[in-house]
Amino acid sequence: MKHTGKAAVAAFKLIGLSLVAVLVLLGVAYLAAHIAAFVWAMSGVLLGLWVLFTVFTFYFFRDPDPMVPGAPKLVVSPGHGTVDVIDAAAEGEFMGGECKRISIFLSVFNVHVQNAPVTGRVAFFKHSPGQYLNAMRSDCAQFNENVLIGIESVDPSGAKVGVRLIAGLIARRIVPWIAQNDPVHRGERISLIQFGSRVDVYLPKTATIKVNLGDKVVGGQTVLAALE
């Protein structure tokens, strides 16, 4: 007769699918049991790795209080790291053209909290998306994600100091703690860059540089320059 046996075929299909589902569940249970046994066997190692990660994380996010110098007209380092560039630069967005630049490389072992270089007002604030090239490249600011902060100093009045926070190959998150028009005080915490990165400082052409290439600097504490 027409369609004879189709119901049986449907039944066998359903039975076959249910068997596959049961086998999958048994396989998952088998794997879960073995994974659980492996995890329990490795629990000591996993806890040890977590402790190491916790210690490194606290070390990386350490935030010491700087000994901020009190003398007038000084520019302190906004970052902890090594001075690897001192040159003339053209920064047109805030400085208005030719200026002096001090660039500081922050390794993964440096403190990554940044500090205000001078007392004044945040007169310029701009985030620029970009790439994540190695921050050891002194020209990475041209390509990498960065935040440019321009501060108008009150000592001397109206002097401009720019700080560019630059993401790197590992550092992929810049966390500013200030915004445009905020008042800032020399040495005050202004941002965090996670993992290795770079900070550029832009100074007026009349500024007197007080550091040398290769110097290790402390954020909020080491004097980079004196303003006229």
C-alpha cells in the first residue's frame, strides 16, 4: 500500500537521533570527568599561577606618592621610565608649532600611573584612535592610539606644556582621570596606561631641559625642565 513503512522509518530516525544525543551526553560527561580530574590534579599549580598573577598585578598597578618639588617654574616628569628622546618637534594642535620634546619609554616593569607636569588648567584634550605599534619606537605617536593633554600653566602664567599618552604593542588601554577645563596640580595623578607604553612631553622653545638621554625619571618627582 502507498506510504507503507514510512512511519517505521520516522521512528528509526527518531531513535537514531536520540541515540546520538545520548552518546554525545555520555561523551561530554566522560570528558568533563577527565577534565575535572585533571583540574583537581593541577589545582596546586593553578593556584600557584594565580598567586603569581595576583602579585604581579599588584606590582604593576603600584602607585607610590611622589615627592613633588616645590620650586617655581619647574616641569616634572609625567611618567616613570627612561628618557630616550630629547629633540625639537612640531606639535600644532596645542603647542602651535615648533617646540621641545622629551619622550619617555615605560617598560612593563615601570609604574604606569601618570602625573601632571605643572600646575594649571587642562586647556586641550584629544583622544586619537590608531594602531598598537611597539612603544619602543620613538615615532609611534604618529601611528598609535594616543591622548594629547594640553595644560596652561599658572607658573609662569599661560605657559603651555603638552603631554601625549601613547598606547603600545601591549598597552592597549589609556585611562585618563581628567577632562578638558579641569584644574590640575603639579604631581597630581592624571591617568593610567596599562602595560608598556610611552609618554611625550612638549615644552616651549624657551624651556631649559634638565635631564639627559638615558636618565631614569620618576613621575611627579623628577624635574624635566624649567620654564622661562
